[in-house]
Amino acid sequence: MRHLQLAGWAFASTLSFLAVAACGGDDDGSGASGTTTSSTGGSGGSGGQGGADGRPPAGQDWTRDILTTDLQINLDGLSGRATITLAPSDSQAASFEIGDLEIVSVHDAEGDLNHAVDADAGRLDVGVPAGGEVTLVVEYGFQPHEDFDGWTPDTGVSFLWPYFCGNLFPCKSDPSDGVRFTMNVTGIPDGATAVYPATIPADAPSYMPAIAVASFTKIDLGTTTAGTDVHAWHLPGEETQTLEGVAHLVDVVEFFEETYGPYTFGSSVGSVSANWGGGDFGGMEHHPFWHVSSGSMYSEEVHAHEAAHGWFGNGVRISCWEDFVLSEGTVTYMAAHALDQVGVDVWADYECELQYYCDPANDENTIALPDSSCNEIDLLSHPLWSGVPYYKGAFFFREVAQAIGVNVLDQALGSFYLAQVGQDARMVALLDHIKSMTDAAGATAVDQLVETWLRSEVCPIDITTLCAQ
């Protein structure tokens, strides 16, 4: 996501939901009062329970690895079917986050599966056979949402980041989890186009699948040397600003492919204008068709930033929300670096953003890498949810490049990506890898920059020298 401090931007409205929206993995399994019972195969509502004799009992297990999820989503009927394949395990239970979904049935090829829904926790527990891979099917209904936490019919966009996937399909929102998706969307209004990935062929975070429905115009921008087709979809009246924003998008994607490694989420990519209310709100890394707010379609930096998440943030997932800078700081640097190659300088804009967050008068600064814990923070209510990891991270990487060489940093990022793509990683692993690619003096310089830019709150720069008008 490209984060802007402009007008507090629209995602601030989500913060009020954090008191009641919790990841299912945090539940203690004590059997909250929201659990009720209904007959097997019937409509259990959001808190139903059902199953069959002779099958494993419903149980809680958050360790079951989801390999693939096929989604059949009907937007008109607000209904869905998720076909979920689990990795082999000795466990006879599996748990999923389901937000405010209404679970209709859960079954496999042999028939109904015992399951229980805890509505208060937003959790579905299922009894599943132990042994090899298990495929189960969940039929459900979903609710319309208006606060950037699910499917919003009025604007025709879904928004699942960071942990609202359960409001659209059963999932696990832990950022380290990776799943391969297939999707089919029906119930599309006459005259509208639905833009979504039919296939996400590599492991992806649970927030990555996305849907946008509107009267789109598609622009075919070109093809990279590696064969990736690059497109843009814009809303009526946006052609001029869209062409401005995507003027170098093919070059940017090609630079990422040639510098860091192959793109893994398919052979067709592009920017989709998202109706988030018209403001300059940045974008969201819904690869392969990332969303850019309609008011940001003019910005080359936003398009490049969201494209870069195909390599870091999505291609290499973060292990913990505390590693947010591994995603956002890295791609903020990568976007500027790629645009530099085509003569577009965004560092002056970055300076203004950095000045804002570093200025004590704004009381917006924080430590960019608070990684003494893992997934113990609530990102949307934590100070880390700000521009700090974006801009402190970008300037950290720029100074690392100055210390060890731009090409050395590129090689380090590329080799780390190739080793970790499709997996999760901690920021400290990337830092150690960068140090391993340089000499002792370079490694010492990196350590010093980590302390000053990422592990200290005070910015190591005279902010009066920034953002010259």
C-alpha cells in the first residue's frame, strides 16, 4: 500500500473497528457465548454448528496450512463457495477466520463435515480427516461493508488488507501465510466489467485477491522482455490522468524483473482505478491487478510502488506485522529507484513526506522496525501504521546504496528475493543478507544505518534541509 498522510486518508475510518475485529488466531478456544447449534446441512447463520456422525468432531487448530483456495463469488446474491485444500497433517481439526460470514454448509467429497462457528470470535472450526491433503467446501453468505473491510457494493471494490479476508471468504490472515488462489466472480451488473485474477499461481497473502467492478476502459500498455503484459483499467473521465500515471509502467515492471527476478503471480498485470471516494489515497497491492485510488491515477510513484509489491510484501511476504518496513520501506525505495531509470525523480516528494513524519511538532514519528515481538501489535492502531516505515525505510535503503554501492544493494535485494519468493521473511534476515553481500566496512555502515534510521525514533537528518520549495 502507498500510504499518504493527506487528510488522514480514508483508511482511518477502519480504526474504530479494531476494538471488535480480532484475528481468529487470537481466540483462546474457550467456547464463547456466540456459538449456537443448528441441524446438519441447514443454514446455521453466523453462529451455526453442523456435521455428521462418524466424522471427526469439530475442533480448533490454527496450524493447518492452507495450500489452495478456489473462490466462487456471486456479487448479486452475496454468496460464495470456498473450496479449500489443506496440507497433510496428523490433526483432525482446522480453523478459519470468517468475520461476519453466514456459514451455510461445510462438506468434503464424502459428505458433511462437523463444524462449529463462534460468531463472537469470527471463527469456523471444522473436523477433518487426518493424513494426506484434505479438500473441503464451505458454502456461505457474505455481508456488504462500507469501511474498507470487505466487499463494498456501492463503490464496486473489495478491500481486505490487512486482516479482513474473513469478511469475504474463510481464511487465515496471518501475514506469513501463503495461499494459491483461483477465482470466479458472477452476478456482475449489466454494462460493468469485473477485474479480478482468475488465478494467483504462487503463494500469496490472504489480502491479495481483490475484485473491482465498474464501467472500466482497459488500456494495453505493452509487454516486458520477460513476456509480462501490462495494462491499466480506468473509470470514465480518467484517461488523461491514467496515461500520465502509467507512462513508464512497462519500463518499471521490466526493471523489477531484470533487476530482482521473475514475477511469479502470472503473465498479465496492471493498475486498476479503485473508487475509494475520489481522494489522493494511494493504492493497494492486490496483485496481479493492483488497485490505485481514482484520485491517485495520475501518480507514477503510486503505480510503481504498488507494482513493486509483486517482489516484496507479496512475492516475499512479511513474517510479522512488526516487519512492515520490509514490505513498505523496501518498495518505496524500489519505486523511486525504478523511476530514476526513466528520468522521473520522486525523492523531492519523499523529502516532504519524511520531513512531516520526522518533525516533532507533528507527533507522528515512531520506530520503523519494532521487531522485538512478532504479531503482537495491532497494526491499524499501532504508531507503525503511518508513513514512518515507508519514508524512513526508503531513506535507509538510499543511504545503504550510497554506502555499499547501488549495484551491490540491487544484487542483495535480487538474491534475497530469489531465495525467499513465495515464502515469508523477517526484516532482520534481509538486513543480514545485505551485510553478507558487502565487505566488513560496508556491513558496519549498514549496522549503523539500521540503528539510526530503523531502530531509533529521532530521524538522523536535519529536517530543515528537506522539502525545499
